[in-house]
Amino acid sequence: MKPLQAIAFLHSQNWLICWVLIFHFAGPLFVYTFPVMLLEFTKMNGAGNDFVLVDNRAGKIQLSREQIVGLCDRHRGVGADGVMLLVPARTGKADWAWDFYNSDGSTGEMCGNGARCFGRFVQKQTGANNSFTFETGAGIITAALNGDRVTVNLTKPRELRLNESVALSTGAQTIHSLNTGVPHAVLYVPDADKAMVMSLGPEIRRHAHFGPRGTNVNFVQVLGPNHIRVRTFERGVEGETLACGTGVSACAMVSARVHQFTSPVKVQVQGGDQLEVSFKDGGADFDDVRLTGPADFVFEGRIEI
């Protein structure tokens, strides 16, 4: 079988039809087409937590789990901790909505640093004003923009559990937990630089105590009054990230209970940036949780997937 003819590619805004090969078998012609998706994207990061963002308001893009994993691959793709697609609001209760995916291809309910990046991306793509809302798997989020710094509200925290003893390979460990849109375990360490993030992190993340879906894991060092440093092992990324917005928020509120912190709390993250978490402490619970920090554009591009 020999190719009789090869026709070069034709592309539209989001799709590339690449190499139409026509084969001849001494009889009828057989035409084979090889569709390849040419995806336009924006790369952003929030305090080092990085993301691929795509405008899918037209609804023409459907990404498979394998394509999401490929996009996030730091050697063969763009490289990111997650992927966000801008889509129209589904409920009519917000201005916009996102489809959020972790780097392992799983769906994510909420991401604080991602939400800040998404806020700047929405404004750039749509011309929205400096305050608007969008739907997430955890609820409706409000973004308020002030230059390259963005403040997002988080959904009401729930499932606060303090001073639980969890059996680990290194012995019993006191762990606190709070759900700030996604579940977070919080444990205090004397020195964040020496924290066993990559050994205890995955053990706690999959521990039966936090089943069935597991948890994110935060290692917290108290630097001073209302000031902490946090390192996070993220569920869905399955590794340490340079920052985790919902994680630092959980740590700030747990610190209000364990170390009598008051709002606002300053948080140093592994990427070197400082985030700020503010909240209303009602004694029995927390409300009006806000996360403020940078959201930066890195580059724009196209990639075949």
C-alpha cells in the first residue's frame, strides 16, 4: 500500500485536521484523516501554583482525562498543577463558571490560587469589571481585582476537627482538619524546611482516617503572632505544590483555634510569596473567608493534543 497523495493541514480556531492521506490499492481510493486538536491556552500562576487556562465559552472543547494529564506534564506538555476552562454559568446565579481539573485528570471542586488566576483570566477574556462571580464545584465565588492582586471569597468552612490522634508509620500524630471547599489536614511542625512532606504527605493523604476520598496535607510552622509558613502536599497533584490557597486558608483558621490567631493571617508559602487570609470568627464557626494574593500571566500559546 502506497500513499498516492498527501494533503497538508487545514486549521480553524481550535481544531487542526492534519495530513489527509489517500491510499490506492489498485482499486478504490481510501481516505484517512488524522484529527489533532490545536488548543489555545494561557499559562498563569498564583504564588507559584501554576495553571493552564482555556476559554471554552463556545463549548466546543471537550478534554479527556489523558489530554488533561498531557497538558500538565512538565516534560511533554505545558506543565501545570491544574487546568481551568472558562464556560458560561450553568445555574444563572453567577456571571461565569469554570471546569477545573487537577493535574492527574480528576475533577477539582475548589482551588484558592486557581480562583485568583481565573479571576484575572475572566477579566482579560471578557472585559468584566473588577468584581464578578463564578460557579465552582464548591459553590459560587466572588473575585475582586486590584491590579495583579486578587481577592476571592471561599465557601463557608465546614467539618472542623481538632486534636485528633492519627496513627502513622512514624508514630501517633496530632492532626487537625477543615474543609475549605476541599478537605485539608493540618499538622504543626517546628521547622517547615525539615518537614517530611514527601513521605508523610502521601501517607496522610490516603490514610483511612480521611477516607474514602482522602485529603490535602498541610505542614505548618508558626513564625509569630498571626504569621505562619505552610507547605502543602496536594491531593490530585499527588505532590508538593509551591502554594495552595484553600490549604493556607484552612491553616489560618485552625491556627485561630489552636494558637489564638486573629484575622488577618499572613502566610508564607513554599514559592516565596506571601498570602493573606481574612475571616470572621464566630466562636463556633467561621464565615466570610477571603484569600488575597498575586495572580500572574506567564505566557500564551497553542499546543497540539
